[in-house]
Amino acid sequence: MPEVKQRISIGFHGQALAARVSPEQLATLRTALESGAQGWHELEAEDGTIVLDLAKVVFVQVDAGDQRVGFGA
């Protein structure tokens, strides 16, 4: 079964970057932010590698549910 990617948005001052990442990559990013780490952080996303300056990150939004298109219950 393929690994489930989580949709996240990483906010900076005045803009946001959307990405799909593995739960492990999200956990690593959250740990770095919560520990107050400074400098650059590499995040492996579905579309490639994102390199973030941790000091510039204002928020990380994690989408809670599945995105569905169409009709259904």
C-alpha cells in the first residue's frame, strides 16, 4: 500500500507554501520548530525537496481530512 502523504501549508510573513509530505517528514519539521532550531531545514515533499529557513516560518497548517470531489456521503 502506498504511503499516505499529508497536505500541509507552511506560512511565512505574507505568504504560504503548500506541500504534501510523509508523516515522518512532518514530525521532523515539527520537532525542529518546537525545539527552537535555527538555520536551514530540508523537507522531502511529494514534488521535491523544500529547503526552509526555520527562523522565517510563522505557522504550519496540517489539513485534517480527506479532500473529496464529487457527490457522496
